[in-house]
Amino acid sequence: MKTVITYGTFDLFHIGHVRLLKRLKKLGGRLVVGISSDEFNKVKGKSSFYSYEERAEIVLSSKYVDEVFPENNWKQKRKDILKYKADIFSIGDDWIGKFDELKDICEVIYLPRTEDISTTEIKSKLSKINFNDLDKVERSLHDAIEILKTIAIK
């Protein structure tokens, strides 16, 4: 059984994450995932909606994932591959060539990302929602239901 290792932030867990984990699991029999810590995300200029602990719990709940651990810095990958006895290091193809130096200790595979979905895109769409408008829609729906109830009673 081969062990596959990957890394990511895995914030706002979505179908792209599920499909990636599924493909990674198919590469081997055991999948271990490094989840970027909150502190490391700050170094990368990122902020997550969910804390490291919450993201780790979410990812670990996937049937494809066997183990998670914190990713605290860029340089830990070589040690992690050796520690977890990983046969394959795999990550999204937006990182092509960045981890080729690991080929001396394991196979390195860059997988295509799921098209038309990304956490950044989801966050962008969410930031454009006007929640005041949603409140108005909710009130209008409530009023419409009340009117329909009175019509139905007659």
C-alpha cells in the first residue's frame, strides 16, 4: 500500500477539495494531509474563516483521509515525507515545478485543479452579498406566505 502526502489550507471545504482528496486517495492506499496552521497562513498572507483545529477536523472527517497534521512552514515537507513514509507527494498543478526537488525521496505528482471552483472565488462571491437585501427578501417571502395563508383559508 502506497502512502500519499499533500498539503493545503482547506478553508471553506468545498467540492473541489472533495474531488482532490478522492483523486489523491486513488493514487495510494493511505492519505495524509498537512493542513496549514493559522500562524503559517499569516506568513503566506492568508486568513482562514475556520481555525486550524476546525479545518483539521473537517478534512479528517473525509472518508478519503487517514491522518492530518499541521503545516507550519515551507521547509517541513522533506521531513514529513520521511516521517510518514510517503511514496507520493501530490499537490495541485498550480504548483508545477515548485516541489521537484522532492523527487529524490518520492514520486511527485501535480494534479489538475477542479475547474470553476476555488476558495478564493467563494470568498469573493460571499463578500459581494448584500445581507440587507437578503433581509428584505426574507421579509417579502414571509409577507407573501401570510397572504397565501389568508387566501387559502377563504
